[in-house]
Amino acid sequence: MTRVLVVDDQTVVRDGLVLLLGLLPGLEVVGSARDGEEALRLVAEHRPDVVLMDLRMPRVDGVEATRRIKTEYPAVQIVVLTTYSDDESVFAALQAGARGYLTKDAGADEIARAIDAVRGGDAQLDPSVQRRLVDALATGGQPSRRRRGDLPDGLTQREAEVLTLIAAGRSNAEIARELFISEATVKTHINNLFAKAGLRDRAQAVTYAYRKGLADLG
């Protein structure tokens, strides 16, 4: 049973999520909070496995609450569920430690999959969010790309290519097919680049690729 805490400043949304999640198998809602400050108190009290976190809230917002929860309770995973998918919100949440990012038009199945993914140590990004990361780079939303020979954190060319494909939303199997290597080799490259760049999961890898100008090596 996965223990979930719901955080949203809108009572109707918060109560609706509590009701929805309570109907899904394998999930137990241990509490709900109206803002980040209350969320911090309830995390300390209930120690949930996953927090479903809104971003724009009074007192302590979702980004700051995520950062503080991950600092004090690193085992607790965060899935952001928000109406905002702008670049600034996405990057701030992922850098704070969120492993999932969904918009509020996500269905019950998508929310359940995201909760299950982050509980298992994986990441789950809404496809539209991931597309925004790539589109923003293409439209000059970040500093210019790095040259192929100017790679950060000691990444090899192949590791950079794998990272680019992760940022484009490719699975390990798709990366293997595109680069004509085995899935085992893909996993090795991912492990190496995660270690070099200090990354925990694919969500952070997408953010890192975008910020380092590696989401499209061009």
C-alpha cells in the first residue's frame, strides 16, 4: 500500500483528489494540506511515501515545500500536479527534487502511474511538459547550445548522445535501436552520466540536458 499526502490550496480540488485517490487500488491517502507549511507538518507526522504537490500556494509554495521535504525526508517522493507547465515552474520543481510532473488535466490512471513510478524510483513527466523543455531550447529559451567538443562534467560524446535522447523522451529500448547498441550498454551509459552529473533520475536528466544545452546537439 502506497501512502499518499495531497497538497493543494483549493478546497474543491484537494477534496476531489482525496476522494479520487481513495478509490484507486493500492493507495491510501494519509492526509491533505492546504499549503506547503501544513504539508511539512503532515509529512513529519504521517511519513507518506508520495506527496501529490500543487505549486502556487500561500505561505510556503510547492517548490519550497518540495525542497524542504526532500532535504529533511529524502525517502519521500514528490509528484507535482499543477495547472502550470511553463518552463520556470517545471525547472524549479524538478531542481527542488520532484520526480513527477503532471498537469491537472491528467486522468486518474496517469496520476496512479506517476505515483507508482516515483515510488519505484523512476520519474514520470507529462508528455506536454517534456515537449516544452525541448521546444524552449529550440526557440532560444536558454543559452546557446554547447559545441560537441565542449561537454560538461566530463561526459563522453556517447553519454551526451544518450542524454539528448533521454531529453527527447526516448526509452532505453528506443535509444538502443537509434544508436545501434544494446540496452545493457545504454544502461551503462546512463549510470555513468548520472554519476558524473550528480543526477538521480530521468526527470533531473531532462532538466540538466536543457540547462547545459544538450537537449539537442544539433
